[in-house]
Amino acid sequence: MAIAVPTKTRADGQLSALAGEFFVAAELLKRGLQTSVTFGNAKAIDLLAHNPAIDHTFAVQVKALRKTNYFLISQDRVKAGHIYVFVLLNKPGEAVRYFIVPGSVLASEAGRFGKDFEHPTLPGIHPKRLQEFAEAWHYFDKVPRQAKVEL
């Protein structure tokens, strides 16, 4: 008689994405930014975050992973006027990790993020390439040079 071995269930990508958006929204709200989740109503924008201190609204794209792997993102789809927040959710009980990168940096300095960012079929960025952007919430404290929000 064969013993059934339970198979590992794969984490639902939509759940990971939504969890990442809510974690980022909570962090922005904690920092005093008026933040709303778009729930897919704004194509290519996950959050809108308004900083009343500088009277500027940021378009935010969130990329979330449950564990360390490559964040799938294509350089040719990066919007220079957006801010990208890469989120490592980790296991329950472990701290969530955030890497905040201006779209202008992603768009103009591709080599900085490794050769995989420019991969022709499956482009992505490994978290080790994002270390200098860990917890870089200060990007939400000043109006970027490219202040035009691209929707």
C-alpha cells in the first residue's frame, strides 16, 4: 500500500502581491503619507501615496516575494517617474524587508542591478543587488527631479 506524501502547495502569486501592497501601504501610512491601494484600477500602479509635507503624490509599484528569489521586472517597462518598492515577505514571525528604488535609477542605471535585469526572456533583480536601497523610505520625503507622475 502506497503512502500518500503531501505535496508542498505553491504560494499564490496574487496573495503575495496583495500582501506586499498592504505591507507597503502600512509603512507609508505609518510615515504620514496618505496612501491608497489601487486594486488594479490604475494600470501599472499599485499604490498612490501623497506626502502632504511636500504636496507631492507618488506612483508606487510593488514587487513582492515570499522568500529570496529574483524579483521579475523588465527594464523596458520601468517608468522613470514611479517609485518601486521590492518586498521580501519572509516567513511569519520574520521581519519583512523593503528595498525602495526610484524608477529613474532603475531606468537609467540598469547595469547597477546585474546582468539578469537585462535578460531577454526572464528579466529580474536579485535582492543582493538591492542592498543599498534597503529601508530607503527617504525617497518619499522629497519631490523627485522628474516630478511628473506617469499613470
